Amino acid sequence: MNRCCAENGSLSFSGILAANEDTFSDASATIVADAVIPMNGSKTEHGVGAAFCVLTNDIWAYQWSAKLNDNNTVFQAELTALHEAVIYASHLPNHNTSKIHVDNRASIMASSNSKSTNETARKIFKILISNPRIKVSWVKAHAGNIGNERADQLAKDATQHRQPYSHTNLPKPRIKGLLRKRMLEEWQTLWKNGDTGRKIYNIMPSVSLRPTNWIREDVIFFSQHGPFPAYFKRFHLSDRDYCSCGGIGTALHYATECIYTVSWHMRKPAPNFKKEWLKRVTNNLVSRQKIRGIIKFISENRDLFRPL
């Protein structure tokens, strides 16, 4: 026989019934609770479902099923089915013993702890502690147990035909994940359609929360917002965009052809490969060290690089 006892703020379930043990008697109602999310234990293409069914005197007396939010977890679906089952059992006549069969050990363990972090599990605990005639036991899933298989099918059907069950909140990690995803999508849209930062966009078209490990000199070079004559002329800070060596004073000029920065030169890309060249440079530590040397040298010798 299944036993349920309270000890130090927790419920202890013992005498767990085997999957093939006869648990049906004239004076009892057997409630088989289940929540099914097939496909590698996550969810079907139709969503998340939960269900339980009631067998009394070899007759299916009642059944319940619901479709949960697609973002609810397997664990939440299991607890939802168990919660609805114990509510149903608690309203049966007091002389009836109700045996609830669950194929998920985690939901049983959570529901046996009054201090569980899960609100639904705590609600289940309160009902069970005040209704000792309700017995909860574990059965092996997909082992031919007729009640478990029936609840399994009910949960599957619920994902397609039931109205969404709104009483189960999304888990906080999932909410954080959804907000993070939405934030990144909106950020990506703004970044893609923006009017500023296009030089950086050409190098990094996708937004990311991972740090780039760029230092000041990297930002100056790749944004081309720095001590470059071409930059000064663009923002009307100078009338000329020529380097003192005679070339157009762009960031690329200093990195590939200026006679004053020859110690840090890299091979100049063809005009139609400029974007690819910049992307390679950002991912090459040696190239970035050269860029940092160039920017520091220009910053420390501004008089040498004044436009002619």
C-alpha cells in the first residue's frame, strides 16, 4: 500500500507502486495524471499539453486536459496535471481513497517539499498534507499502463484542440530568455536600418552581447573617427584632407601606404575587397597590434601629420 507522511516540512512518499501492480478496488478512485511533451522530452510541433483521467470501478469517470503556453516547460506541465488531479481528488467523498499515478519523479519530489521554489508544487503539498486519503505514486512511462497511456494521449490531443491554459506562469529563466531574444531582434533591426555607425556595421553586421575586446585605438581606426585629415575635412574641421606625405589621410592610408607609418604597414586591399580586408583585420591580433601602433604614433606626433 502507498503511504504518505509529513516530516520536517516535507511529504515522504513510500511504497511506490510498480507499473503492473493492481491498484483498482471497489472503494477507490484511481487518477492517472500525466503531462506529455514528446520529441526528446521537450514539446511537439503543436505545443505543450497536460492531462489526467479518472478510473472508478473500471469505468473512465472523468478526464481533464489543457494546452499550456508553448514556452512552458516539461516540468511545469507535469506539475499542472498533478495539481489539477489533487484538486479533483480533494473534492471526492471523504470515504474514497484516491490513488494518483504520476510518471515523473521530479514533480513528486517537488510536491513533497513545503519550501519548494515552485508555487504550484507548494499548492500541491498543502492539498496533500490536508488530505491523507490521497495517495501519490510513481509509474513507469510508456510501459503499457493503460491509465498512463490514456493520459498521454489526452495531453497530446490537448496541444491541438484545447484553449490555452492561463494559470501556469512562464519560468523566470524562460521569460529572461524571451526578453533577451526580443531585445536582440529590436537592436539588430535598429543597427541594420540606422544612419550612423555604417563603417562599423560593414565590419560587424550582427549585434551581439559578447564583448569585442576592442580598445580605444581599435575603435578610432575602424570607426575612422580620429586624427585623420579626411575625418577633419568631413566634419568641416579642416579645409584639406591630405596627409603631410601627400596622400589622402584616411585610416586605410596610414595602415598601408603612408611613408611615416611604414613600420606598421599591411598589404593594401583592392577597392572591391576593402570590407573583407577590414573584417580579417578585426579578427587578427597581429594586425590589430599594428593598428594600435599606428594610432598611438599619430596621436603622439600630430604636428608631423598636419595637412599640407
